[in-house]
Amino acid sequence: HGVSASGISHQPFSVSVSVSFPQSLSSHYTKNRRCLINPSGSPGTLRWYQLSPQHWTKQHVLEWISYHVEENQFDASSLNMTCCSMDGSMLCQLTYDMLLALFGSLGHRLYQSLQELKAKPGETPLASSMEIEYVFIFFCTFKLTCFLRSGILLIPSSPESGGSDSDPEFHDAQSSLPTGRCLQMTTAFPISRSPRGTHLWEFIRDILIHPELNHGLMKWEDRKEGVFKFLKSEAVAQLWGQKKRNSSMTYEKLSRAMRYYYKRGILERVDGRRLVYKFGKNSSGWNQSQKL
DNA sequence: GCTGTCCGGAAGTGAAGT
DNA sequence: ACTTCACTTCCGGACAGC
């Protein structure tokens, strides 16, 4: 998979966005409800950010690691998956050095996060809102895909942790493996086919609907009407390029793709205004009153 | 005139679908 | 293997502001 471990610091733009958006929730989560994380979506299941690390299950630990892999653009293929059978109480006993040994350069960030979470039990590391749940689900879904594609297996080992017996792929995957073992995936695991990649308009929409992650890249001109503006057009293009692993992406190219959306009704023209676009009737998920 | 942005045609690409 | 999809790349032209 080869996500850069050095993050985005080498980019020619001083973008400080800490995450790059993966599959959108609407296209991925809703179409792919068999996602490995909590596919049943049971409302009573708490997420790692809702619990003190000491109370995390093995799955919470995996989800937390996944979150930081994505956040730090870490190359997951280099990870030792000894953590597969580690729950929160075990995790909390690890020293800084142990985390470094297990996770390499990511260990430092994980240690920091752990200390913060221990100090603020029950608080979310991001914010508390329904949107965080949204972000979390789609990050985890995407991150697991990254893990799987990178050759590392993440198999929830507890019933509450996700994966459904009614899901044949998940069941096959689970039954084909010894439990409680950390495995380097080779060919034994049937990787579920992921949907098509994130669409550009979804990528744009997801930046817009998460202002806490937006960092001034774009802004709503008129949220009700779906009108938005690029503030750092080249930076957004770079992020899009990063997501598509295309270092030569420019706003010029991105905007050409945006213009193709006019015909399809995903975007509508906003005449006379530079860097301004409007979501069309065939887009979704950007309007607060809409259900995703 | 130069620059930056927008526009849309045309051809190409790679992944996913059949 | 072939088709479809969603862009990506390149380009010439239009237009506005300086």
C-alpha cells in the first residue's frame, strides 16, 4: 500500500491537515454495510474514544491503532501485528520503549495519544458530536481496507468487535485462521472487494462537512444552497492527489474533473465566480437536513 | 500583452464490473 | 477479454484583471 510514513510534510504546500479523507461514508459505509467494524451498528456499542483505554477490547485497540495509522499516513505494511491479541489493559501496561519497538515511529504518537486518553477518560479525542461517529466509521472502514491491502490481517476476535456470522467473507476469513494469533496475511485471507474509490465530489464534500479537519482549505458560501469555495485550491488538489497517489495532481486537473460533474448533475455552475462551485441535485450528504 | 482562471473537447489510464 | 466508469492529462480558447 505504501502510505508515506513521513506524512505530508514534504508537500510543497504548508497544509497542516492531519488526515486525508478516505472512502466517503455514503459511498462506502452505506453500500458496504458489511464493513468489519461493528457492521451491525448496534447503538449500545461504545467506541474507543468513548471509553477509557483501560477498558478497551482488543477491537478497540485495533481501531485506535488504525486511526493513528491513517492520521499519521503511516505505512501499515511495516507494522508488527502483535497487537492483534492485546486489549486495553494490556496496552496500558506497555512502556514507551515497548510501543516504539512494536510500532516503530508510530509508537511515539501512540504513546502520546494513550497518555492523553488516560488523562481524559471518556472524552473524545476529536470532539463530541454525531459527525465524529460518522468520521470514525469511515476512517475505520478505510483503514481496515488499507491494512488488508497492505498484507496485514486484522480480524476481530470478539463478538462485540465486529464481523458478522452472516457475512460469508468475514466468516471465511475468521474460520480460516487460528484465533489469538497475529498473522502476516499472505494469500489465505479472501480480501473483500472494495467499492470503487472515493469520488472526487465526495472527497470535496467530506472536507466541507468537517470544518474541524478542514484547516481553511475550503469554505461554505451558502451551506443551504450547497455553494462552496476553494480557499487553497492547489492544497486541496495536492490532498486529492495524495489520496489518489498522484503527485502531479493540480487544481487545473481537479477542476476539469469537477466540470464533468455538471453534466451529471452532481455539481451546478456558479457563473462569474472563481473557485466557487455548487452541489447539484445528484449529490448527497452535504446538506445538514439530509440523511446520509 | 500577460497572467490566472474557467471551460469543454479529445484521448488516455487503471480499476472494477461483466 | 472486453466494457464501463471515473477520472487524468493535455490542449486551445475565452474572459477578466492588471
